[in-house]
Amino acid sequence: MIDKLNTPVFVTQPDLPPLDEFIDSLKIIWQNKILTNNGPFHRQFEQELAEYLGVKYLSVFSNGTLALITALQALHITGEVITSPFSFVATTHSLWWNHIKPVFADIEPGYFNLDPDKVEAAITPQTTAIMPIHVYGNPCNLGRFEQIADTYGLKLIYDAAHSFGVKVNGNSVLNYGDLSILSFHATKVFNTIEGGAIICPDEKTKKRVDYLKNFGFAGETTVIAPGINAKMNELQAAYGLIQLKYVDSYIEKRKKIAETYRDRLKGITGISFLEDMKDVSHAYSYFPILINKEEYGRTRDELYEELKLHNIFGRRYFYPLISQFPTYRGLPSSKPDNLPVATKVAEQVICLPIFPNLELTTINEISNLLRR
Ligand code: T4K
């Protein structure tokens, strides 16, 4: 009999920077009284973050959702945008907030990313852009999406909320597409409590994004567009700067946890998981497994409930599909017949706890519960 764990184990737990280092930064902020609006920590954070990620230009935001909404504004996207139903609701909500019609296309069975062939088949004269997600940080089919966008004259905006630090052949995945966005929410590999960024290909685009996140101000008395307030404040930027010193160690620990899970779970009939992709440096943001109920003898939901009884709180990211929520389920592209792979994966998936402080004994207990 496996005992209930004493303390609950959640799907994730944030890493916080050493408190004494953060207090040193707070003292500076308390002294200079610059709290927000492109202050010194904000500027330094943007610079060091771009260097760390291996990208040329980026603009930090108060959260990933506002980064998505602003990215669509920056590129003047209208009409229809093709996207994945297998993501966090914020992806599609960003379209809705811009009065853009989401068109859902199905995902690939391998890594659960948007299927380029299905995207191509869904293009209409109203389509203006494609918004794929690198789900769980696993890169999409970058070459095919670029080719489709070029052929049909569409913009390509990647929701890279899960892709902090992910590289393909040594090049950041954030360097692809017209724009990419990141999330630095507390639940992410790299957090600034709340936060996000837009990665821009050139200085001109960064400037426009910077204006848009500050009400559209391009100077004290000039407003170039109806911008929003999506700025990151100085406390979060200072916190993020410290996090940058430690994030490699966070990712290294996550990698070990993923390897341990794979070792413990291999050979369990009815449970499958994702391997690392060739030529990709991963950040191990999530550890999803799929439950085949016929082979495993239990449904995903039965397992999910049983884990909870043992104080283990996995999460069914991303169930239900976005296309099943009331706002979107009336769309023609939301019909389950149009989304067979996504529908199946959403019924089978459960993300196991993964975070740097997860103890080996807990990984073993979770694995034993799954094997039973
Ligand atoms: N695009 C994609 C593909 C995304 O996944 C997301 C966000 C976005 C865009 C939007 O980015 P942001 O605007 O959020 O920057 C969480 C996060 O709130 C959300 O950021 C994330 N994706 C989504 C996948 O997960 P919930 O509702 O599942 O989070 P919550 O509060 O249930 O947290 C999960 C567990 O983490 C908790 O059970 C306990 C633990 N936890 C959480 C928090 C907040 C902590 O230990 N400490 C904490 O402070 O949405």
C-alpha cells in the first residue's frame, strides 16, 4: 500500500531567487524611487534576457496574455487566424480580444503541435495569420509553417509561452516567425511572478511594440496608436535579472527529473510519454503522459482522481480543448470531427509534477502509483 504524501505535490512549484539578493535590488528601488515605466532594471533586464535567450530584440510585458494581444495589434492582424485548440485558453482569447475569428485546425499525434497540412487546408480568403503553439515547449514544424506563411502571404505568430530557453540546432526557437511571445508566469520554467515578452525580429518592430505596451506613447505628447498598459514594473524586472543567474540550474534539475520519470515509467502498458526531440535543447517545462484506457485498464480521469487521493495534483493540460468552451464551441471549426487527434489527446493527457525541488522519493512514489 502506498501512503498518502504528507504535503501536497502540485504540478509545479515556482523557483524564487535568493531573498537576500532580491532585497539588495529592492534597496536600490527604494532609494531611486523609479517603480515602473522603462526604468533602469527594466532596461537591463531586456538587454540581459535577450543575450541569455540568443535573440536580438525583445520587449518585456506584465504577462504573456497581454503580450499575445499586443503582438496581434502590432502586426494589424484582422479577419481569421488559424490556431490550435490544444493550448491554454489565453492563446485563443488573445484573438477574441482583437475581434479576430479563431479557426481551429487539428494537431499532430507526435508532439501535439498544430498540423501544418491541416492548417493549409483551413486557409480561406479571410485568413491573415497562423498562430501555432510550441506545446510543452516542443518546437512546431518550423520549416513547414514558414513555407505556408510565405506561400499564402500570411503572418506567423508563435505562442512560445512554454519555450523559454528552447533551442533548435543551437538557435533559439524564438527566432522563428514574425513574432513570438513568452510567459514568465509563476508556473513557468522562468518566472517573474507574472510576466511575459514579445520577441521581435528588428529594432523597428520592438519600438512599435514598446509604444503599444505604453498606451501608444511615442514621446511625451505623441500617441501613435490606441495602445494598452502592459509594462513590466521595476520589482519584477529586478527579480527577473536575478532569476537569469539561476535558470540554467533550474533547467538542469528539470532534465534529470524528466529522465528519471522516463526510466521509471518505461514498459508500463497503456502509458506513453514524449522523448526529447532530435537537435533540440529542451527546458522540460511539463511532463505530459498519455493514458490509453483499454491498455492501462483505467481512464485518465480515474488515474487523475486516484493521484489526488494520494495528495498528488497532476493537471490535465489541455483538457477541455479550447474549442469546447462556450465562447468557441459554436464555431464550425470547433466540431470534434474536425479535431480528432486533439480530441483524443485531450482525453488521455495528464501532466505529472515537474519542478526543480521535486524529490527523488516523490518521483518514485508517483511512478509506483502509476505502475500499480
Ligand atoms: N499561452 C500559453 C500556451 C500558456 O500556457 C499561457 C499560460 C499563456 C499563453 C498566458 O500566459 P500568462 O498570461 O499566464 O503569462 C496556469 C498559469 O496561470 C498560466 O500562466 C499557464 N499558461 C497555464 C498553463 O497554467 P492554472 O490555472 O492551471 O494555474 P494554477 O494557479 O492552478 O497553478 C498550477 C499549480 O501551480 C497550482 O496547483 C500550485 C502551483 N502554484 C501556482 C502558483 C500560481 C504554486 O505553487 N505557486 C503559485 O504561485 O494556469
